[in-house]
Amino acid sequence: MINFESKYSVKELMERWDEFTSPARFSGSDDTMDLIFVSKRNENKVKLIRRARSTRDPFSTVFRGKIIKTEKGSVISGVFTKSILDYITVALVLVILFYLRSVSETNLNALLVCSIIGGILLLYNTRASKRRFAEFICRIIDEENKYFLTKKEIQEQDEGYSK
């Protein structure tokens, strides 16, 4: 779970969310080549996907969260996941392989192990992917990104504080 704290009220933050994820903001971008942030918001629940406008990228990262009121303003609290269809696809492939292993006379253990490792890798959210989302959400909340920094960036910040 990650929390993006904001000085804005819940209503203001929802308006900023809608403004920053509006399709009009990305007008002029190539429908098949340029990656944009596509959002769905239902009341205070938000979902953010980074993909080309006219395609569906399987196994792309999805941010699912909520905008919650706090004493100092509000917070966007959520998790990085994959789409439900991605989890179902990996599970279905593994179920089929386990079934084939049980009915087949040939040894499918190597294929099964490779499929499990492949499934884990496909469902893993990389640090770079999470960072792109964090940078975009930080622009919405009008804060500097302090999430998923590289070691070099952390060292530079530490040196800046010690001076």
C-alpha cells in the first residue's frame, strides 16, 4: 500500500485527478504509439493505467486506489497491480499445465517450472513502472516525487540535507 499525501481537499483532488487524466490533455498524441495515462474514477475510487490510447497492453501495471480525507487535506492510498484478466490468464495456463502433467506420461516438470517462473515475471510490477505512476500522481497532488528513487538520487538528497 502506498500513500500520496496532498494539501488539497478530497473534492479539489478529484477535480485535479479528472483534469490531469482527461483525454483532452493527451490530444494530439499518436493513438497507437504514444503511451498516455488512462483513468477511471468512481466517486473516490481511482484506477490509473499507462498504455497507448487505442490498444490494450497485456500485463501492464495498474494503480488502484482511493482518495481519502485527512486532517491536513487528503491522501491517495492504493496499490500497484495487474488487470484481473492478466491474473486469470496466468492461472488458467498453470491449471492446464498441471492437468496435462497429471494425465500425460511424459515428464512436464521443466515446462511447469518455467511456466511458473514466467507467470511470476509477467505479474511482477517493476520499480521503473511504479516510478512513472508515482511521478504522474505527484504532478496531480502538486508535490515533488519522493517515491521509488534510485540509490544515486537518494544519496544526492542526503548530501543536500547534510550541507
